[in-house]
Amino acid sequence: MLGIGKKFPEFNLKGVVSADLKTAFIDVTHKSYEGKWLVVFSYP
């Protein structure tokens, strides 16, 4: 588990942002939220 001030590893994944199937998924990378706080949650 990473703590405050620790660097998160680089990543590239699909994120869900909508219930509309045409716009539901976006590509998210480690640079998408650079300089901002981010909570990463993963479920099996």
C-alpha cells in the first residue's frame, strides 16, 4: 500500500465514466490526473 507522498506506478487502463454505452469508457493513464489527488479503486 502506498502512502501520502509516495509515487504511484505508471499505468494505462480503461475507466468507466457513464452509464451510456457509447460514452461509458475512457482511457486513463498515470498522466491523466497529474498534479491532482486521485483515489484508485479496483474490484476483481
